[in-house]
Amino acid sequence: MDIKEIEKELKKYPFPESVRRDIREELAKLDLNKKSLKKIIDRCYEEYLSNLMEPGEAAGIIAAQSIGEPGTQMTMRTFHYAGVAEINVTLGLPRLIEIMDVRKTPSTPIMTIRLQDDYSNDRKLAREVANRIEATYITDLADISVDITGMKIILFLDEKVMERKQVDKDELVKKLSKSLKVDVEEKDGKLYLSPKEPSYRKLLQTVEKMKDIVIKGIKEIRRVIIRKEEGEYVLYTEGSNLKKVMRVKGVDYRRTTTNNILEIAEVLGIEAARNAIIKEALDTLEEQGLNVDVRHIMLVADMMTNDGEVKQVGRHGVAGEKVSVLSRAAFEVTVNHLLEAAIRGDTDNLSGVTENVIVGQAIKLGTGDVELISKLGGRSK
Amino acid sequence: MKIKLQEHILVPKHEILSKEEAEKVLTVLNIKKHQLPKIRKEDPIAKEIGAKVGDVIKITRNSLTAKEAVVYRVVVE
């Protein structure tokens, strides 16, 4: 049967795109007349409706149970080595808790950086980009020694490392003299730094200060690893700074991500953060060999991002912002909530589940959710 | 190179609805504006598309289950 005909018929029903696609594919295989086509689609729609969530169903509790139970089977071990590259990644239960708690920085921030077309196939160019990102300190490039009698700091530059990290000597000199306010002199591969005022204390302070200067790269990125994946070079980093990395030359900012959800919310907005929560949580569960339906995770992510900013699931977020005093008191820090509510003279409308269980009423779920309103006095027009 | 955040793989499509469209959405859903999920005025994407407080933004997500899912957010302070 004609695809267009099928499509036309399908459009009359509010199917989600994925369901529509599946039906279309199946129908295209069959040779149908218009009448049976209509019948089949009608039947599909019936089936679709019967698979929808019932109004009043406790979606949140089902999601909580569905994520919680597999959670009991997760490893408690915090560290794990991901793949060949020796980057430490927090996985398993600690990572899942981290995602739900929305920590300011994850315990192992990691970025996945993809490169622009011309860079992604060339190892040398990929290395170049990596050098632009990885934070390089003076201790990586040179040995430091202090000449006390001459009031000088001597840097024995390692030419090989300098070349590999693509640090220009002139630039290094400039950077050092500018940020340390010292006179820099170069003599056969060594740099002599002399502070403007000759004091022993100043000299030692300068050395300490020098060690903290980021010569090249982005401060937060401690290490970069280049890996070949699906025919292109991908950079993995220890440490994360999405905003800066996205602006680095050679980086394809469209496909560059981090595992720091708050950072994504800040740089890419709330919807991106929602996607990141789903992806991170799902990856964590899948890595442990657990199959949790995405819908549960999507619900959690929706709740976490509903307000326009990412809030955690626990006491300082979703659970802590409930309207009901009794519900909050039943969760954590019971006394505080009750005390505060008593001081303020709060009322509890008993509209949720927990509070109704506490007072011993029928809960507002399923059939309990229905309220009847009847109009008195004749029929309305 | 100009960075367009909307092109990022994690960012779904955001569109500002006109007043009439927004009104229509609210009548179909049978809710008030403040009942919609929110998006901050300072949100990078809201800024990029130039949304103002009170605007309704239509977001077309790439859903893992429905392939395409349309949701709405209202811009707040």
C-alpha cells in the first residue's frame, strides 16, 4: 500500500512519533485496502490508549522503586578504570548518588571532547588541541633551582618536553616576566629569573608563585588523553571546564560534553541539564548491567529540572520543597520541620500521599483521587 | 567562530510561541501559565533566542521513548 496513504491515515491519531513509525513500517509490508487499513490503525490506537499511564497512577513511587531496587545491586566500589585509558571514573552507586544529589563538582569530573573534521583524523593535530587544553605548569617544563648568592632562580628547561607540549620559549619568557614581575634572562637553554628587589624571602615566594602559574592550557584540566574511537580521535580529560574548552580552536563544541551536570546547566541551559541527568544516570546503571526503563529516570530528571534550575532529589530539593509539612517531616529531620511549622502556624491540606497515610485517611491515588461534584437545582443549559 | 549553543547535541530545539499560540496551548492543556515548568530568564538558551519573562517556550525534545516530544516552559525571573 502507498506510504502516503498510510501516513495520511496515521496523522489523524495522536500517536507519538516512534509508535507511528513502527506502525507505518509494519503496514507498508502488508497489502491492504483502505477499509482494513483504517480498522488496523483504529485497533492500534485502542491498544496504545490501553498502554498509557492511568490518571491517578503513582508514577513517582513506581519510579522510585524501579531505580531503588537495582540500586541495591550496584557496587559500592567507588573507583573503576574506564577502558584502556587510565582515567579514574566514579561509577556504581556512589556515582548515582552524586547525580541525584547534584554535587557542585563530581568527584571525578571528566570531559569528552570531540574535534572538528580536519582535526579528528590526524593524531598530530589532535595532540595540538590537547596541548591547548591541558594545563601545563612550569614544573612540567623545567627543573627549578635557586641560586641564593646570586639572588636568582635558575630554570633548566627540558627542550624535549617543551617541544612535545608545544610551548614557545619566547612566550614562556614573556608570561613569566609579566605574571611574576621579574627580569628574565636567557642563556644556553637556561632561564635566569631575578626579582626586582633583592630579598631572600621574596625569592622563595616567587618560586612558590611560579609553580602555580598555568603556562598553557586551561587550569581545571589536569590531564588529557587521546583515544581513537569509531574512526576519529576523541579527547578525554581529567577535570572539566566546558565553557573554556568549547572555545578552544579545533574543538567541535557541538559534540563536547562533561559529566558535571551543574556546569552543563550553567553553560547549555536547563534542557541540556535534563538530558545530561538522563544520560549520566542511564549510563551508570547500564554499566553495572542493570536495565532500568528510561521513563523512570526521565520522570526524576523532569522533577529535578522543573523549576528552571537543577535541584537535588533529597532534603534540599525535590523532597524538601513539598508543600505538606507532614510529608516533609516524614522524610528527614522530622523535628525541625514540625517545630518550624508550629512556629509559623502552617496548615497542611492533606493533599498528598504521605500525609494521608499519617492521619489514616484514604490516599489520593488511583480511585481515591476522584472527587465528585454534583450540581444542585435543576439541569444546566 | 561564533558559538551557537542551540546546535549542541544536548540542547533540544527551543522556540518562542506567539501570544496566540501560547494561549492556545494553555487552553488545550487546561492550565494557567504558572503551572507550566519554568525556565530562567538567564538560561543560556533563553537568552540566545531572546525570550522575555512571561514568554512560553516550545521545546521539541528528542525523546528516547517517543522519538519526538513537545513540552512547554514559561520564562520566569
